[in-house]
Amino acid sequence: MATLAELQTMRDQLMAARGSPEQRIRFRNGDVEEDVWFRTDAELAAALRDVERRISLASAGRISTVVFHTSKGV
């Protein structure tokens, strides 16, 4: 699984690619370098949404306590 910093780098590269005519993006994931070819802007947008979702999951803390506030409605 990619680290938060790697995910943020991927997001930055995807955002830059959306504004350029290039169809290929080269990612570095740890020791592995990947070439990804996109055909449409919709594919880039879907990849960007996925990376942003993974960033939000990686940066969000887990809820450790749930507190209920109840009343009788009086």
C-alpha cells in the first residue's frame, strides 16, 4: 500500500496530467516505476477520485470513542 506522501504525489501528477495533452503518466511506487496510459479525461477523473479517496482514508484517524447524548424529549 502506498504511503500518504506517495498518494499525494500521485494526485499532483494526475492533476497536472489533466491539464496537459499527454496521455501517459509515470508513477513511482516505492521501488517500482509504473507507466499508465489514459485515453479520456473521464479515466483521469476516475483515477483522481480514487487517489483522493485513498488519501482521505489514509489521513483520517479512527474513531475510538462514541458518545451518545440522549433525552426523554421533555
